[in-house]
Amino acid sequence: MCGIVGYTGNEAAAPILLDGLSKLEYRGYDSAGIAVFDPESRETAVVRAPGRLLNLVQKTDGGAAVPGNCGIGHTRWATHGEPTEANAHPHHSAGDLVIGAHNGIIENYQELKQKLLRHDYTFYSDTDTEVAVNLVDYYYKKYNIGPIDAIAKAMVRIRGTYALALMFRDYPGEIWVARKDSPLIIGLTDDAALLASDVPAILKYTRTVYYIDNLEMARLTPGHVTFYDLNGDAVEKESTEITWDAEAAEKGGYEHFMLKEIHEQPKAVRDTLGCYIHDNVIDLSATGLTEEFMRSLERLYIIGCGSAYHVGAAGKYIIEDLADIPVETDLASEFRYRNPRFAKNSLMIVISQSGETADTLAALRMAKERGVPVLAVVNVVGSSIARECDYCMYTYAGPEIAVATTKAYSAQLVSIYMLAVRLGRLRGVLDEETYAADIAEMTALPDKMERVLEDKERIQWFASKFANAHDIFFVGRGADYAISLEGSLKMKEISYIHSEAYAAGELKHGTISLVEDGTLVIGVLTQKDLLEKTVSNMTECRARGAYLMGLTSYGNYFVEDSDDFTIYVPKAEEHFIGSLAIIPLQLLGYYTGVARGVDVDKPRNLAKSVTVE
Ligand code: F6R
């Protein structure tokens, strides 16, 4: 959701900015722009273009038409105003003294705009960013102070979220940044400084990065960065070395990032399990959780958005069953605005790939304010959620570029399995033998996932057959319902086919009225005590004209008596089989999207990291 980049050094800035923006395309955007200071003319050129980044690349001749060694760039995901050239970033203050790009939302921008209008400022765009840039300009001029003090004064007045990159006419070759609740990292080389919303944008140039904290600012000059707190005092910071290689953020021969990431799932799961299972024992000490604390827990709240919420939905069934602890699962966007009655001895588990999702972060903060400790299951190292939680269980999925999550979801799911089994053993629900068997089952998952991936041609064929479907229903009971939720989300977000997931028992209570001749109903059928009931519900749909696809494990061949097309996954322990069942559904969504000509890595209207409400 919006991408921001910056560069100051000895090289031509524009091609680096354009390259960085291309690495952030996955975040979702609908216009783009760059601003580059030209030391010859002493002017800063701002070039912006609506639509794809390619338009900006063409308009700037790949950057060659915009000379200079210092600049900022932005991909905008429209919030305030249409995705037009006028609204695209960077924006300049009235008089061009300050130029800036911004991710986030300034909530009180109308109030600030009124104030600036009273001081004769004029505006050319609908954006909150133009207001922020002018506010900095206003303080800079009014108090005749330096950039840091002017930005700090603006930060005190601004309500909302921002990663802000600014250039001042009086400070050529320098970039000034500020951050609150929107991701921003700074990278350094010997002779350059870079900034970006995410690591892939700068990985080609450096692995040495700094995480700027909330309400902090920084000044970037070639090869240097200085951090400041809100008082304008310099702050010392340690750098972090990025360990994943640049190839991890490239397509590596696959047609799409999504397909590559689907195939990376066995590795993501193996790496995540490998981090917490040593010598056949689950060891969660790296998360900070102690055995005493885990034993004391009486209630869990699992919170997330989208697919992360679906992991929580599966987690409820699995943890309640294996660890005998009541679990409440909720959407972060709902949870943060209700008034939950937290039970004593409870733990909130927030799940997030990006670690920056605004609603999830807000739910985390609410729990902490109310004295409830928070465990984060998170993929991005150093993200806001990773830094603000009390306990951190990193997933090891590596960088996920496709907007639709696959490998991060799978890594999250196995993290929840490990948590469930560890809690179950500590609380005496699982005996030593079952505990050992569960660990063996989990450890066997990556190889079985590889076998599921080998069967992808059949799914590709099936996807082409239903590529023109109008509605697709996914049904299941218990943990199968949780997998259906995720399968349905994959289908709708990347194929644009209307799709819903229903608890199979709910069909009769309304939804079955939507079933007509040819409607595709997909049943997830892995839970042995429940699958026959789901098959009956599917048969009722068939009586109304539905075409049935069953997804089950080898051995359940009787499913073929009732459905029209069956997909099998290897047998696995029922609590963990969701990790296998989800793969055919991800592939189905993917191949359906491809068959329909959708840009599956960047589906319309979606952003990878939802950093605003
Ligand atoms: C769907 C998808 C989203 C995310 C959701 C939460 O494919 O990717 O539903 O799961 O936006 O994002 P994170 O995990 O970054 O908090």
C-alpha cells in the first residue's frame, strides 16, 4: 500500500528510484512519481504519471531525462482523491521550498488545510500529503528553523500515520524522513544512503539497514544517516544485516511470484518448523515465552486480517482440541472497536505477514494497554508488530512479493500447530507418545506438500474448465471450514470470480438458494468425523444442479461416489492436514486467475501491506 524510495549518492538517482519502485509494485498502487535534484540547474524536477510504473519509466526515458544524484520516489495507492497525475506524489509546497512523498493517512488534514489556507497557502491536489508538505514549509519559514525542527513541529500537529520523505531547496543532496506507524527502512553504502518502504527496493545496493522507530526523524546524506527524536536530539541506532539473498525477491524462472511462492511452501514450512523443533522437542524459548507462563494461560485471543485471520480460524479448532484452552478468534478490524472482556491469564496472539497491518497493530496496542500480553506470529523482521509485541514467533517464509499470500499463510499455520502441541504437552493434555507423534507428523508435512505440488496439472486443467464460472462456493466443517475460508479468498482475490466459504451446515439456512445449474461447489473433506456430513450437504447442492469438487485425503475414495471431480492429498494427522489441503485451493485460484488473464501478482484494488484502516 504505497511505496516510498529515496537515494542520495554519486550515481544517477532516477534509474535507482525507478528500479526501487518496481520492487515495491507488489504493494499495490495506481500512480507513481519521482523528484530529483539536478545540481547543474539547481532545480528539482518532479515527474508523475497515473497508472502503471511503466508510464513513468517511459515519461522519464528510464530516468535518463531526470538528471541528478539525489531524489525521492513514490507509488501511490489512492486514498484522498482520484489516481490522477495531480494527486500523484511527490508533492511540492506552495513556492517549491519543500518537496515530499508520503505513505499513510493524515487524519486531521482538513483542519490543517484550513489553518494553512488562512495563511494564504494554495493547493493543487486533493491529497493529505500536499497539506503535510505545506505544514512543514509553514513552520520552516515562520520560525526560521532547520528541517528537523520544522518536521518535528509538523509531526506534533499531524494526527495519523506517515512515512514521510522530504527534500528542502536549501539543503541540496539531502533527504529528510519522519515516521509514525508506516513502514520505512534506511540503507547505507560507503557513498550513498537509501530509504524504502521495504527491503527488496534496496537489496541490490546494500544489506545494511536501519529501522527507524515511531516518531523519529532522520537526515540522509551520501554514506551517512543521523536519527533524531521528536525533541530534535540525535539518537544512536544499531544497523541490521539482511540475510536473505536478492534472488529470494526475484521470480526465479516462474511466470509469477505467486506460483513461485506456492512452490516455496515446503521450504517455508521446513524452515519455520526447523527453527522451533530441535531434537524432536518443540522449543519456543526464542519467542520469549516461558513454560510457567504457558501453563498459566486460561484463554487465548487470536487476531488478524484476511488470510492471517483464517489461520486464527483454524487455530481455534486446533488449539482447543490439542491444548484444551478456550480460544476466541476475531478480525482485527472488528476486535479493535469492540469492548472485549479479557479473561484473566489470557494471551493475545496476533498474526501478520507484513507486521504492519494497521488494524492488527491497533488490536495489539489495545491488548497491551489493557495489560494483556501479546505474542506476534510475524514474518517481517523488525516490523512494527515484531517490535511492539511482548513475545515474537517469527515465521521463516522469506520475502513474499505476490499480493495474495501463500507461503506466509502456510508458515503461520505451522507456527500455530507448534504452539498448540507445545501448550497441549505442557498442560498435560497430550501424553509423551502423542506429543512425539504430533511432532513427527508436523515434520513430515514439507515432503507431503511437495507431493501435492506434483499434481498441479490436474488442477490447472480443472481451473480452465471453470474459468468462466460466476459463483463458486467452498464448504467444510470444523478445521475444513477454516481452510475453505482461505480457499475462497484465494479464488476471489486473484480470479475476480465471486466466491464464498460456508460452514457446510449453514447452507440450508439460506445460501443454498443461490445454487443453480452448473454452480461449482467445492467441499473440503479431510476431517473424518465431519466429512460425511459435508458430503451430504454437497449432495443437496447437486440435487439443485451444482457441479461438485471434493478435496480429501487418499483413502477416502467413497467421496468419488458423490462428487464430479476429486482431488486427493496425502494422508496426515487431521489437525495438520490443512497445510496440505490448502495447496490445491491456492493452485486453483492461481490457475483460474491466469486463465482469465488477471495480473495475479498484483490484483486490482489490493495492496500487499494494508497500513491504513
Ligand atoms: C490475502 C492476503 C491478505 C492478508 C491480510 C493481512 O491473500 O494476503 O488477506 O493476509 O491483508 O496481512 P498481514 O498478514 O500482512 O497482516
